[in-house]
Amino acid sequence: LLLLFLTSSSSSSSSSSRSRSSSRRRRRRRRRRRRRRRRRRRRRRRRRRRRRRRRRRRRRRRRRRRRRRRRRRRRRRRRRGFSGAT
């Protein structure tokens, strides 16, 4: 649920930033490619990090069942998600 909410909020913010910077891109064609690449890379990095976290959770769950560190790290991840959404 948190991931869906974050992706929807990020897409809406990116669409608004696109419309604002579209006029700037038309004036400066050379900076178009650089800005687009940077924004695309940031989005891809965020998505990759989320996917990697899911994979790490599955692998570390088996180890954490014996230890009680699960709860502590889950809370930290939730806080990071909320900070990213704001």
C-alpha cells in the first residue's frame, strides 16, 4: 500500500515539474537531454532501491526470525517512505 501511494505521488509531482520545465527545454535544446537523463536516473534508482529492499527482506527474514531486529528495521523503513512522500 505504501509503495503504491509513493509511486502515485511521485508521478503526479513529476508531471507538474515536466509541464513547468517544458518551456525551458524548448528554449535550450542542449540542456534537454541532460535534465531528462538526470530525472530518469533518479526515478530508476528509487524504483531499484525499493525492489532491492523487497529482496533483502525475503532473504533476511529467515535470519531475523531468530533475532528480534525485524521490528526495529521495519519501522525505520516506514519512516523513510513517509519522508520520501512528503
